[in-house]
Amino acid sequence: MKSANIQVHYYSCDVSDAESVQQTIAEIKTNLGEITGILHGAGVNTPKLIQHLDPEDFIATLAPKVKGLQHILTEINPDYLNYLISFGLIIPETGLKGEADYGLANEWLGNIIGEFSRKYPNCRCLNLEWSV
């Protein structure tokens, strides 16, 4: 039996940093061509009761999940994209003590995926909403 010749390429960046995303995606396109699929699982979850949250907490929680996906979508050509899958949670629907900012981040993530799906119906889009 002949074994498959599989090449693995690793790229890494801080998705909350627009410049880092831009540079990394440019490198990917140069080395591998257009991006045809996105699996977005970035996120930060630091549970804290809502009365103890400050604006910086919200920004830190929203940055990788929401801004990160926005940065990625800004840099890709959506006409080449076959699928866009993100990892959300069901917290926006059910609630969970200490998860107001994370619930918000997941709600906005789902909204971005839904909007993208409507705008690009040829791309299969899914926001996996699961429970902790």
C-alpha cells in the first residue's frame, strides 16, 4: 500500500491583532493559495460575576472570539470560502452565572456567522453552540 504524501503547515498569530492576522494570512496565501475553509475556535473565558466586570474584561473576552473572526474575514476572499465554522456556546440562550461577558461574545459570534451565511449563501456556515 502506498502512503499518502501529506504536508502539514503551521501558522500562528494573535487573531485579536489585525496586523498580525493580515501578515499571517498574506503568508498563507503566498505559500498555499486562497483560504477555502475557516475553523474559528479562539476564545478567552474568565468567569466573573457581572457586578465585578469592568470594560476591560468585556474587551478582553470579545477580542479573540469576535474581533478575531472579524479580522480574519476582512483578510480572506469570501468567494473562495467553502465553509466557515465557529465554536460558540449555548450560554447566550440559557445563561450561566459569571458568564455575562462570555455569553455576549458567543452571541455576537453567532450573529457574525449568521450574517456571513446570508451574504455568502454558497459558503456552508455553522456556529456550534454547545454547553459547558
